[in-house]
Amino acid sequence: MTQVYRQKPGIPARNVEGVMAVITPHSSEIHRLNAAGAVIWEACAEGATRAQLLDALLDAYEVSPEVATADLNQFLDEATQKGILVVST
């Protein structure tokens, strides 16, 4: 089954001078996303598979698939642990 990653409903996010800030309401913690994280975050607005997210990174940056995959995996792991992204099948 294919997993779909989505922004968790009710999570506020703002782009402030080129930096995406995402807030977890339960902890009032602010997460500053780098440019690659912002690409992934935006792609998750409507829901996206890991393959779609990888394609978004490869389209946005001149980077090898291996580097993009490693960055994507790290972001998805951290974002789901922090509760700003949810995964469904």
C-alpha cells in the first residue's frame, strides 16, 4: 500500500521572509523549515506520496536522487515524529 503524507490539520504555517515557520499548537514549538523542507511541506498540502515528494525535490533542486532521497527520508521521519505531518494509506 502506498503511504500518503499530509499536513496535519490545524497546524499553522507561515512563510516569513523566505523561511517557512510551522507551529505545533500542543507544544507551541516553532519549526523553521529550510528551502527543501518548505518544498516538501507545500507538496503535502493536498497529500503526496513519497515518490511525488521526491519528484518535487528533484524538480526544485539540482541534486542527485540519492541526496534528495536521504533528505526526504530525514524530513519525513522528523516531521511525523513532531506531529506536523500525518501519514495515511
